[in-house]
Amino acid sequence: MNKTVNINLAGIFFHIDEDAYLKLSRYLEAIKRSFTDSQGRSEIIADIEARIAELFSERIQNEKQVVGLKLVDEVIGIMGQPEDYLVDDEIFEDEPQPKQSYSYKATKKLFRDTDNSYIGGVAAGLGHYLGIDVLWVRLLWVILALGSGGTFIFIYLIFWALVPEAQTTAEKLIMTGEPVNISNIEKKIKDGIDTVSDKVKQVDLKKQGDKLKEGFDTVSGQISDSVKSANFQKQGSKLKSSSQTFFDTIGTIIMFFLKVIAKFIGIILIIIGISTLISLIVAFFTIGITDAIHFPPMNFIDAANAANIPMWLMSLLLFFAIGIPFFFVFYLGLKILVNNLKSIGNVAKFTLLGIWFISIIGLIITGVKQATEHAFDATVTEKIDLNVTAKDTLKLKMVSHDNFSSYVYRSSNNYQFLDADDGRTILSRDIRLVVRSTADSLASIQIEKEASGSNYDIARERANNINYAYNLKSNGLELDAFLTTGVDNKFSEQKVMVILYLPEGTVLYADDNTHSFHQNSSYYNDILKSGMEEHYLKVIEDDVICLDCKSSDIDDESPQINVKQDGKSEVRIKINEEEGVNIEVNDN
């Protein structure tokens, strides 16, 4: 059992093991001693503590996790050993040298470099990140802004709003890709101090020059030239300073509005992400329950699942494939709203990414398997004679199912479920009607049932399982406007073609509700053309003669055949004035 200590390191609270605390305290004390006579000592130490706190925060999983001796050793390995910086060895003489070494590869991150900025520091930051001179980056921004009609100005503002400013020494080192250790922190701060010292020296030299000017009139011309040059530089500095102040003011205003917009976008992303995740969770558990116990509304999913993939597996794949991207949308919204939001860690990110890839691959495999369920088609044909002769008049009509509207129509791949048996029966209206002539003395009806499957045997079995009926009455033939099959046969593109063979001389009267079922192309050799419904049609060889059609019922440019009372017929043909026509009349 080890004692833990609560510490405040760079404004962040940590729970740390007592042994680890003692080692960290000695380490920091050694660093302080190494910078006793250094300029910017307090700033260097503050940045070192901030970097150590940042490394701790990156490596602990939750707020209650205790910082142990191993983690302290790892951080010291990254920051550098105290003895490398002229630290008194006596402080660490009781500590064994760590056997393990920790490799740390410096990685660049995108920050805005406001120290070298002209407007917002975006170009300077991109220059550091891409390893390009900032002058070329600024020139590229100007060219893109002019060439895009101002679009890249808006993009620049987005960068300005979303890319953080490099404020601390550690962030400035990360911006340039340098390792954040004691040596580089010290060097960076001292370079900044040296820059300030150079500016102070330049001011002192200018003052000395002014004194020399007053004392030595003999060299007044030379000094005058120097002063003019200095004044020119001073005016240039003032101009640049004024322009920077102006842009800083404008930038502050723009940044305020952009931050408001960014927060609003963050709220929208959170709402979208959390709503989608909740919906997916509800859908996942709903499908899981209905997969275990029968739930009639789920029959549609069951029938559509031709590959028989378990519902729980399909829902799980969809949950991860859709849910993981929307989780990151939610997380991005939180990152926008909460500045100091802790990262979920690379392990979690790569784990979620791996699960997402596995889910996508699983869905692709499922889709391929689902597609192969329609790879083969099979047709089962049944032909039956009807007690209809050449002397009979046959009235033809389509009838609907008792549980649905009396209005009938043809529709392909439009499935419904019958409530009579808990929705375990599929109903489809994919029925095609074809009428043909025959030289036989009796009429016949041929029913062709077609379905698809992953192989021919399955497709043929599903075609056999199609139920279709008709009813021949004394003076009429009623055809079902639908087919039925069990849910176990899935949605397998079930369809039925009804071919009615009528003897030559038979009179056919087709009800108007047959119209949508026999809108066939010439491919089917259908003698019942569209628009011939509700007329008495005499069947001849591969055609029909309308017995009660008027001239207005038929296109004026088509031959018109009228049958007179004496049985003779007359032919009326409209002849184009510019072209002739040849007519051949024979006994037929």
C-alpha cells in the first residue's frame, strides 16, 4: 500500500505516488539549481513544469489515475536527465540510473505564429508546419485569394478561428517540430531575451549617436545621413506597427464573431452526433429484441434479408459503421465548445478506427452475398385447357384480393403483407397478361412463375412456391391481379406471366381494369393492344378485328375495319396526298 499526494503542477491537479513525488521534486529542484544564474530563470522553470504537466495529462487515462514512478521516469527520459545540465550529482546520488530509455519523436502541430504575424499568424504557422519560407506562403495566399474570387479569404478566417495560437514555449517548439525538452526550452527563452537585448542595445546606440551628433559638428554631414536613415527606419517601423495594430483590432472583432460561429457549429455537431447515436442504440436493441421474438412489422426486413444474415449481426455492423463517424462528430463538437477537453487517446482512436474498418468490410461482404441471392432466375410453367371454343364470347377481367381495395393495377417489385396470418404471406402485383391466337379448337391458359435465387435450384423452388389462381365462369374468365408466397421465400423478384391462347373466331371482351396488365411490347406478340379494352374483338390469326369500334376510336392515320350487318367488311384508309398507296385484296 503506497501513500499518494495531491500536487498542483502548472495549474493542473494530479494524484501522485509518494515515491514518484519525491523523485519529481528532486528532479525539479535540480533543474532550478542548474538555472540559478540564467536569464529568464523563472520563465524557463514555469515552461518546464507546464510541459511536464502536459506529458502527464497525455498519459493518464482518467482523473483518478495515480502518477507512478514509471511515468515519472518516462517523462524525465523525454525532458532530459538533470546531470546533462550541470546539476549537482549529490541530489541524485541515492537514485539508481534508470535502465530503460524512452524514445520521443518530435512531431509538428499546426499553430498560429503571432510573433511573426502580419495579420493573424496563419501564414507563419503554415510555413513552420510545411517547412516553407513564410514569404512564399503569404504570396500563395494572396494568389489563391485573388484567383478564387475571395473564397480563400474566408478559408483564411476559418484557419484564424480554429487554429490555436502558439503561446507557451512548448507550443512554439512543437510548432517548429523541435523536441520539447529542457535544452530547447532554455534556448528558446534565451533567444527571446537576446532579441529584446539587441533591441535595447540598438536604442542605446541610437542615443549615443544623437550625443555624438551634438558634440562633433565636423562630421555633421555623415551623422545627418545616419540620422535620416534611422528616421526612415523609425517611420517604417511606426507604419508597420500602426498597420499591425489596425489588423489586430480588426482581427479581434473578426475572431469574436468567428468564435461565436464556431461555438454554434459545435452545438449543432453535438446535437447531430448525440441524436444519431441515440437513434442507433434504440434501433439496435429494437432489432435485437425482434430477432428473438416474432414482431409482425419486422417481416419486411426478414423478407428482404435474402442472404439470411442474422439480424443482430447486421444491426451491429450498421451500428458501428454509422455510429463511429457520428461519435467523432459529437467529439469534434465537444472539442470546439470545450477548450481544455481531454483527448480520448490514440489507443481509443485507433481501436474505433479498426472496428469501423471491420464493420465496413463486413457490410461489403454482406452486400455481395445479398446480391448473389439474385444471381439465378428460374421459371416454372403450367398450361391448362379452358372450355372456350371459337364460337364463344369470353369476357376477361382482373380481380383484387379480398383484403385490399377493389382497384387493381400492375406494379413490379411492390410487395405487401397479408395480416390474416401475422404478415407471414407476401403479396405482389407483378402480373403480366398476354393474349395470343391459336389454331386449336379449345382455348388454354399458360401460367409462367418466375423467381430468383443464389443458385438455380433455390430459384426454382421459390418459383414453385408462388401461388396464383384464376376462375373460369360460364361467360367470363377472372384472373387474380396478384400473386402470394411465404416470407421464407424472401423478396426474390417473384412475377407471373399469364398467357391466354384463344382460338381464331373467338370474341374477346377485356375489362378496362386489364389495361395496366397487358401494356406489352411487340416482344410478347400480344394481340390485345392498349386501348382495345371495353370493345368486342374477334380473334383472327395473330390479330383481332374490332366489332364495335367507331372511326373516332381509332387513329385516323391507321386502317379502319368496320363489320357490316351482312357480315361483309369495308376498309377505310387515309391516303397521304404526296405519296401513293398499294392495296392488295385477297379472299382472306
